[in-house]
Amino acid sequence: MDQLRTQTINQLPSGAALIKRELCYTICFIFILISSIIALNLGSSSRSLPLFRFDHFFPRKLPPPFPHTHPLRACDYSYGKWVRVDKKNPVLLYDEDCPFLDPGFRCHRNGRKDIEFLKWRWQPHGCYLPRFNASDFLERSRNGRIVFAGDSMGRNQWESLLCMLAQAVLNKSTIFEVNGSPITKHKGFLSMKFQDYNLTVEYYRTPFLAVLGRRPITTPPQVKLIVKVDQLHWRSKQWKGANVIVLNTGHWWNKEKIAKMGCYFQEGGTINMTMDVMEGFRRFIKTLVSWTTKNLNPEISHVFIRNHSPIHYMNGTWDDGGVCDAATEPEQDYKKLRPESWNNQYIANAIKEINNSKVRLLNITYLTGFRKDGHPSKYREPGTPVGAPQDCSHWCLPGIPDTWNEILYAQLLSMEFRTK
């Protein structure tokens, strides 16, 4: 009996052997579990929710931003890519029946047949662009003023926002121009009132944003006009007190246009016959930014200075046979984008020099550069003479400026904008 008991005890594993065996079982179990989780994650589609998420610990590498730009920030809506939309996520927020559109921006009515350019949305790198909510924007702006001032690209954006906001208003007759002016008026200013919200959305046509005046009698005969780089347009006094101000300029600040107009720059009451357009623009942008800090209350006014809206003339310029009607989809290769205009650098530098969180850059150049397909091109407004230059500067509506306004709305949300 004792011999049998001794033999049985000798056959039992030692304590160390038991621990080693249990450890081996545990390691095997953990290995199998992790392998199963990884397999499930790899097998799941991008639209389905994986069982576990590891990207919090191993973040995905984002595509590189546009070369010669600043590093990507957490919510920089400026850089990303255009992605095609599906039927479940339509991108159109309004159509050409919107009563506030200029005839020259209604490309479909003017003969454009393809609608492929309307089937894309902007997807920022590593950042979610909130979907535009017209009702929310109107409510946040109640009893307020939204001002657009600048050239005709600013008019493009202004009309786009009118149509986007109007989708939340059932009775469109409650939206009207305060002074009874027709929407097709191209000079002066227009003020559209959303009566139910006591909100005005205003547009001021000031292509230079600066004072543009006639030549003094004592100046040389080649001087036809002057731009005062140290003074804002006289209508700027009407922008004070607005809750949102979107300013843009630059398209008229180019060597060819300035020379053709016989335009020279004045500063401090003196006309500088040798100041070139780049130096004139640099000095004016400093004047503009300084004006915003001295004349606007940061507790009330949220100011955006929008940079350059790219043009896409191919095989020539606007007055030399340039065209853009062949493009029906966005450019896919960022390496084929044209270099940013020199105006942009001056705008960005001037904004950086001030310490005011309520003055921001509305950076739309990179995303707009891809959209060679979004211009009216040869589909211009009725009555345009045969053989007139194609329009590869402005934008069809609905179209690209809608995205500019989506980004404007997103930035206002990040600033917790709401009228008081």
C-alpha cells in the first residue's frame, strides 16, 4: 500500500511544473484572443464599427498637406480631398430655383447639361466638417447682421449663403431686399432681410476694399485712377457693428488690370508713381487688418478675411481665348494645382501679426484649386454676346462657394458664435 502511494505521488507533477503549464495555457489563450480581434477588425468595412479600436493607440497616418503650407492643425478645414457622394448623402442644399441667384451663376439654365460637378463634397484631412444646418445658423444669427464685402467672387459667396439659409424658411416672401433693389444689381450694396429672424445678410461691392478715386488735376496724364492704400472704402462705416463680416479682395490687385486701368497708389496724400501692385497690396492689407482691430468690437464682430479664389483658364487668358468648359470633374492630382497667388501670403502674414481670435483667415484656395469643373465657362447669362470670353473665374451655383459657407459655418461653431 505504501509502495503504491509512493509511486502515485512520484507520478504527480511538482508545483513548479503546474505553474509553468498554467502559464503556457494562459499565453496561448491571450494569443488566440488577440489574433481573433485583429482578424475581425481587418475584415470589417470602413462603414461598419469594428469590435475594438486600436487607432487611439496607433493613429493612422494622414495624407500630406499641400506643399508650401503650414502644418496640419487639428481642425483645419482647408486641406483634404474631394470625394464623390452617394445617393444616401446628397450634397445639394438648394437648386437653381432659388430666387436670389444671379442669372450668370445659373449654369444649367444657361445650357450646361452635365451635373457631375455637383456630385462631390469636401472631406478635410483628419477633421469632420459639420453638415450645414440652416435653421441653426439662422437661430444663432437672430437679430443680427452678416456682411460680405469685396469683389464679385464675394457676391458668389453671398448669393450662395442666401440660398443655403433660405432652405429653412417656409415662406420665401419673408426674405426681401430692404431697399427694394433687384438682385441683379451689380453696383453699390444689397441687404437681404430674413424677416422671421430679424436678420440681414448684406453685400457691398468694393473690389479693392480700399478707396478708389479719380486722379487729382495736378497729377501726370497717365494717372487715371488712384487707390488709397491707407484708407478703406467709405462704405466700411456701414460694416461696423455687424456680427459676421466676410471680406475678400485680390482679383483686381494684379499688374495687368492695374496697368490697363491707369491706376496708381496713394499713401498719406501722396501718389507714389513707383509703387508696384505687390507693395500696394501688402500695405493695404495691413491697413485692413488694423481697421478691424480699431473699429470692430471683438465681443460682437467675427471677422473673416477670405483668400484667393483660383481661376482656371487653359490655353490662354480670359481675353486671349482661355477656356475651361471641357472639365466635368475635379482635378485629382494636387501636384497639378497652380501655385498659390502672392496675395495669399500677404493676407496670412497680416492676420498672424495681430492677437485677435475674432479675426480669422477663411482659407479656401487649396480646396478650390481642384475645382476646374465648377465655373460657368461658356454657359454665361442670357444676352452675352457670341464669342465673349469664357467665365473661368466665377462659380456656378449651386457649386463651390457652398463649401466656402460650410467652412464659414464650421468656424463660427468652433467660436461658439451666437448673437446677443
